[in-house]
Amino acid sequence: MSFDFDRDIRREGTQSVKYDARRVVFGGEDVMPLWVADMDFAAPEAVTSALVERAQHPVYGYSLFPDSLYQSMIDWFATRHDWHIERDWILMAPGVVPSIHAAIMAFANPGEGIIVQSPVYPPFFSSVNKTGRRLIDNPLRLENGRYQMDLEHLEQCAAQGARMLILCSPHNPVGRVWEEHELRAVLEIARRHDLILLSDDIHCDLVLPGKRHLMLANVAQADDQVITAVAPSKTFNVPGLGLSALVVPDPDHRQALKQVFETLHMEQANPFSLTAFEAAYRSGGPWLDALLEYLQDNHRFVSDYLREHIPRISLIEPEGTYLLWLDCRGLGLSDAGLKAFFIKQAGLGLNPGISFGEGGSGFMRLNIGTRRANLQRAMEQLRLAVETTFSK
């Protein structure tokens, strides 16, 4: 099967956050958007066909979660990750971010500590702050161009009365795919301090060649307190449809989460979310395999271009996700100046690194989930902007 990831799909006018919010976010519509984490590629044909078929039935009422939906997810993770999930462990949810909020509300009282590992996806911070819990930061360490967990500091954080650790695996934005010895070390710390581990594995299928993603739950012992958040949204480019799942082996944990879901009325999903979820996990494998090859080529292109033409900006080599972490500290700009430079001089809309926490100061996040021609034009614009601004 062949898939055309070079197809130019115009997204303006579709109420796309990535494209139609440019004036609000970047001050103009002439900025190339390479920021929010959705891709510019058509979803797998199996997903589109299933949605069209469902849309042809003219009643879009309240819907149930069919057994076939659960089975599609169980089969996917057994085949792709050698992770064997029992049907009773699965709780459906309207998205990973709402799931994180719900888990914090279920397992930590107001004022209790929640550990995050910055620089990290901004909703990790807001989910703690907005629910009135206490944020405990365990910053990652950048060593020889690769981020590492500070396990000694994590132990200290856990000892501060922390109740949970939210793990980003693979990590957004730094692109790490955690290795088995790192995951085992986290589990050991959690056991010593009675921590609940919420592992956000939404990018688990997006791992570059040469790396292998390990589900934390596969490394854990039977009595470890591990909850896993997954979704087809990033894998198959259907984030706007929202549906996700929590895998919760412990029955008491499941009951606590169900109570929060019922309080917030989170149990409903729309019929199109159900349809896309099942079709993606059931039939999206060949599309994903082709996507990973294309993303690898995109990564190589950006990496080579920066090295050859823009040495002031270096790439933290990714191991997973379609998000690149650019070290722009060589430009010598403040975070406000860096954001303005990318927008005004380069005409590019990226995520400022500082939005991922203090450890992101001087960095920018680049979304390479777009056709090659866009990346080529983006790199040329960036090269010209750097040469014009910093050759004076």
C-alpha cells in the first residue's frame, strides 16, 4: 500500500487551531504554523471510510462503547507493544488531559504533591494547579545532548509528601523514549514512597527506528500503582475526535476514577469518536508504518539542514514523537526575543520552549508532522533570518 504524505491539504477555514488561530497566537496569518501537536496528513483511509459510513446514518444520538471497540484496542497493544490488557481494566475518557485532571482529583487531596518532570507538556502543570494540588518539579537534566531523569532528586521529591508522579512516555517535548533501567528506577522510588504513577503514553506508537517504547505497566510488578493513559489521537492524527482510554488494573483505583468521571459527567462520547477509535486501531497499522518512515526522513532533513546551514541552532536528537526540540541558546536571545524572532524575522510559528517550564528557556518546539516541502521552506526561511539578523 502507498500513502501520499506529500499531498498538500489546505486546512485554513476548517476551524483548525493550528491554522485558523494564527492571528490570535502569532499576530498574523502569514506565519507558517509548525506548533500545536497535530499533523497535516490525511488520517488513514480506513478511518475516513468508517466515519463516512457512520455519517450516512442520519441519527447521531447518545452512544454506547461496543465490545468491538475495546477489543480493537486490546489487540493493538498486544500486537504492537506485547502488552496484554484485560477488558475490565479499561476506562474510556474524552481525552488524555481530562483523564489527568480526573486522576489527580481521584488520588490526591487538595494541597498534596504531584510530581512532574519539566520541561514538559504544559497541561501537566495546569492540571495540578487548577485542581488545587501542589506542584513538585523534578527537572530533567540535559547531559551531552540527551535528557536524563534526575533520579536522586526524584527520590527527594517523592519524600516531600508527594502522592503521584505524572510520567510523559515518550516525553513531550524532549523526545526521550525511556529505557527499561530508567523505568525500573522510577518504579522502585514509587514503591518506597507509595506513589501512584500516571503514565501518559499518548505518543507510544511514534518511536523512531532503532528505539523501542516500553509500556511502564509492562515493566511494573503486579502490585505497583500504575495507571496508563493512551489514545489513537496522535498515532493516527485524529486528536480533534477526543476519545482516549485509561488502563487501570487496580479495582479500587478504577472505582475512584469512575466516581470522578460520574461527578464530571465524563462517561459519554460521540458516535464519530467511537467509530474513528475502533477503525484506527483495527486497520491503521500499514498507514502508521509508512508514516514512521516519512517522519524519520523529515527528522533527518531538519537535523542535516541545521548542522550544515544553521549551526547556531542545534537539535536535541529525538527518539520518539513528531516534535523536535531545538536548542536556540546560541542565538543569545531572551525568551520573548526568541519568540519574536521566529515569528517576525523567520515567519514561523513554533511553540516557545519556556511554555514547557523554566528548563525550556532558550528552546523552541518544532512539529515535523507536515509535508517535506513545508519543512524545506521553513528551514530556508530560518536560515535567511539567522544570516540576516546575526551577521551584522
